[in-house]
Amino acid sequence: MPTSPVSTMSNEQSGNPISLKDLTIDNITDNVHAINAQCSDERLRFILERTVAHLHDLARETRLTTAEWMTALQFLTKVGQTCTDVRQEFILLSDVLGLSLLVDSIDHPTPPNATESTVLGPFHTHEAQETPNGGSISQDPNGEPCLVIGTVKDTLGRPIDGVKIDVWETDSGGFYDVQHADRDGPDGRAIFTSDARGGFWFKAIVPVPYPIPNDGPVGELLKKLNRHPWRPSHMHFLLEKPGFETLVTALYRRGDPYEKTDAVFGVKESLIVDITKVSDPAMAEKYGVSPDCALMQYDFVMVGKEEATQLRVDKASEAGVARANLP
Amino acid sequence: MPTSPVSTMSNEQSGNPISLKDLTIDNITDNVHAINAQCSDERLRFILERTVAHLHDLARETRLTTAEWMTALQFLTKVGQTCTDVRQEFILLSDVLGLSLLVDSIDHPTPPNATESTVLGPFHTHEAQETPNGGSISQDPNGEPCLVIGTVKDTLGRPIDGVKIDVWETDSGGFYDVQHADRDGPDGRAIFTSDARGGFWFKAIVPVPYPIPNDGPVGELLKKLNRHPWRPSHMHFLLEKPGFETLVTALYRRGDPYEKTDAVFGVKESLIVDITKVSDPAMAEKYGVSPDCALMQYDFVMVGKEEATQLRVDKASEAGVARANLP
């Protein structure tokens, strides 16, 4: 018989004997809460209590059958086993259920004059190279060249210099570099730095719509739901500077056929941009592109760290969450 | 650009345009419901709607942070990746959260005079050999020999013959056969058949308490929760016969130190048995054991298929679930 550490059981130590016997549909939830209440991490205890409550309510409300429960566990197992170093199927599942956008909205309340955040998605990597302004992020000869010009300011309109601007987009086929098995280094991604006027500019390709990876269990789920896997054309931006709230966002191309049915719910009107043409010969010469090169422009507004933290505290307090995980 | 099947999108086909743009903490849930309502499988649609509602409420109630969300996704990924042909970590997770026992209780309502069901657990296999009554299920020389004698009757007290009785238990070290990497076939499991009087009997070993596998992510979770991983001593039974509701249950040894703190919440008073001694020399001779051999006896009562189905319908109706998955 294995050694039994019964004498060190915390529920006995605490002088609060718990009896987990004869549990039924009606009393099991409270008893699971009771045994989990032994956890000394208050935040974990709170999140787990709410998780168990919702999970149990879900089973009770749907009168979940053993066969359905097993189907769900096998689905989740497959989601986990589809994950690799360069593919995160659980993030994808969270994305298509709207959870990712929701958590982003909760964690990044934005004052009215600041740039809205949106979903990070599963394709950000840490391979992007720091590149001087004016450099190119894409080596795809089939992409339509696009000049990107931006600025970064604070909520009072003052330029912010030294912001790291991490940018990534797909190639013209709708695939990120990490989705190509035979790739020999990063492509479609780079990191720029804003100058003294808060400005940055680079050469890219016009973003295209693409389907999220749909050859795994999340793709199968979408098919069963009669949902398409497409995301509208967009370019990702991650802006970072000490003293400011990190901004994870994306710019969407106006008029994309999937603008209103993004498979991962990421589109916001304030992040939709017109892609125009450079046109002006002087501007074309200044940036070293042809006048008929596509042009995307955007002025980002970052929120100070303190302001963002205060906003998060206020929103949690409004929502009545006393045990939110706040600084 | 990849081919865009936008013209065949079901939401457009249905003449019910959905706009998934500018989604916020407050409106995202209804919009995810709206896009998922395209699913033609009514039961899946219902379960998914409740799943999304609970998942989103959980995030809102806890003001879940991006870091916590990522921790949860990484945990679930690890749970999936810990699963193998002979280990199901997601069932284990469901077990320690009380979900398995809850689903079993929902799916197997039991009339007062029938044997209660309990959790199947992750160690049932399809390798057990059909064995004549009187045979032995254990080859473990270190186990304490135990004679098991049982009967199977219906709810009116009539014996049921021809019931397949699938039995499994750990060895004396607390491990199921599949947990030994070097095993050369099934051990600690066999299938018996009830005779004309509803009787069956076999030789086994006295069950011992054992920890559920705790070297994976579920074990880590239990440690963080300050919970022990032990299950009280028990023997599993799965009884099957056409025309009767399949009975998945287990018998627990009275007085086990973990009787009231089972890590997976499976113990029910009606399933606790005294393990006595054979004592009577005539009985010992009849069953070919020594008089001081341990003895476990139990009379199982199975529910007819029709009665079980009607009970399930009544319980779902009481619970107000119109869309339960019922025959």
C-alpha cells in the first residue's frame, strides 16, 4: 500500500473537517468550493471558485450527457495536441469564441482619445529584426507595395519618441512566415522606432484577407457551426515604451469583404483605414516609392501607465470585483 | 489573395446580416451567440450558447487579465499534451473539479431501490478477458487475497442472468496495469457473467488507497490548491445487459482514511462495504479459499432501460431543460 499522508491533510489541520461523500447534483458544487477553499492564493481561489460554479451550472442547465461530456473532453484533448511551437490552437479556440477580444477589452480599458486595442492573435513572434525607418518588412515579390506612415502621441497630443513598433502581416498568399514549413528566417515582420517627432515609416505590402488555420479541431468546430474562418485584411502593431501601457492593436483595410464577419471578432471602426495612393510626386520621391504605390497612414495614441492602471482599477470597481488582480 | 467564399456565407444566405464590429465587454456575448446561431444542430447550438455565456460571464466577473488568460490556455494545452493512449488528463481534470461526478449524477438518475452509479475514472480498458465464475482477476503475489461474491437483480428483486460484469482494481502498490510501462497484458481486470440465480463470484485482492496520477498539470493544480491526490480503496464494476441501463459503479472499503476526502468525489454511503473474513469452513471449501481469506459481498440492482429513460426525461423536465438530448 502506498504511504498515506492523511495526517497532514490541510482540511484536518485547519480544524474544519470536510465530508466529500454522497455528493449529488445539488450539493456537489458547494463541496468542491469547500475543498478548494484550502488554496492559499486568494486570486486563484476566487477564479477557480467562479470557474467551478460556471462549469457545474453549464452541466446542470444543459443536462449534459456522459456521451456529450466525453465528446467535449476529446475535443479539448485534440486542441491541446494540435499545439506546437508555432501553432497555438487554444488561443484560436478562445479567439473564435470571442473570449480573446473580451479579455482584451477587460484588461485594456481605453480613454476616448486613445487608440483602441484588439486581439493579439497567435502569430506574434520574437524573431522580428529592429529595422531603421524606411526599411521594408516584406520580401514577397507578389505583394502589392504599400508605404506605411505613422505617428505616436500621448493622450495630450505630445509626440512620443523611442517607441518600439513591432509590426507583422501575412504574405500575399495570406500566410504568416511561421506557417511555411520551409521558411529560412522571419518575413513580414520588423520592429521600428519612433523618431523625435513621434514619426515612423516603412515599406510593406497591402494586407489581404486570410482564413485562420482551419485544418484542426477549431476548423472542424467552425464547420459544424456553419461559420467561415476568414479574417479581414489587416496589419498587426504592438507598441511599447516604458512609462506607457503596451498597445496591442491592428489596422483593418476599409471595404474588406469580411469587415463585418471577422472570424475572431477583432474589427473596430476606429481601426479601419482607407488605403489610398501616394500620388504626390514629391512625397513619392521623399519616401523612395512610385507615385502609384499604396499608402496607409495612422496616428496612434498611447496611454500613460499610471492613467491605464487607474482606469483598470476604476472599471473593476464599477464592475464590483473586489478581488480583481490589480496592482 | 486566397479565394474568398464570401458570397456563400450563411448569415448572408439567411437574409439576416450580422455585424461583428466594434464589439465591447457588453455586446460581444450576444454577437457571438448571433453568429453561432447559424449552426443547424439544435443541441450543439444550445450547449455552445450556454458555454459561451458562462465563459464570458466568468471573464467579466473576475475581470480576467490577459496574463491570467494566457496562464489558463497554457495549462489546458499542457493537459491535452499529457494525454496518451493510456492516460487521459482531461478526464482527470474533470474528476478533480467534480464535473465527472456531476455529469454522472445528471445522466444516471437512480430510483431509490437501485444501485447508485459513480465515476468511471480514466482506467477502464477493453482488454479484460471473459473469465468463468470463481476465476481470479489478480496476479499480484503481494496483494491480500479477497473473495468477492455478488448478485444482480432488477428493481422488483428478480435475479438477472447473463449480465456482463466488468471488474477492475489496482495492484497492491496502488497502480492499474496500464500504469506499468513494462506490463505484458491485462492484470487486475476481468469480465464475469451472472448465472441463472443472478450470482457471480471471483478471487481478487483487497483494494488499497492510491493517489491519482499527480506528476502532470492536474497534480500541479492540486498542489496549488493544497489538496491531496488520494482516492479511498475501491473496486470498479461496470454491469451490462441488453434491456437494462448500463451501471458504472464502484465499491468502497469502509473505514478507509480517504473515505470522506476522495480526490474525485466518488464515494457514496450506499457503495461502502465492510470487508470481512470468509470464516465459515464450509464456505471456504465451497469457494476454494482459506477461512481467513477476506470477503466482500454486494447485491447489485439494475434499472430497466425504459424505466431509466423515463426517469431521465422526468428529471430534465423538472429541471426545465426543454432541449435536453433525450430519446
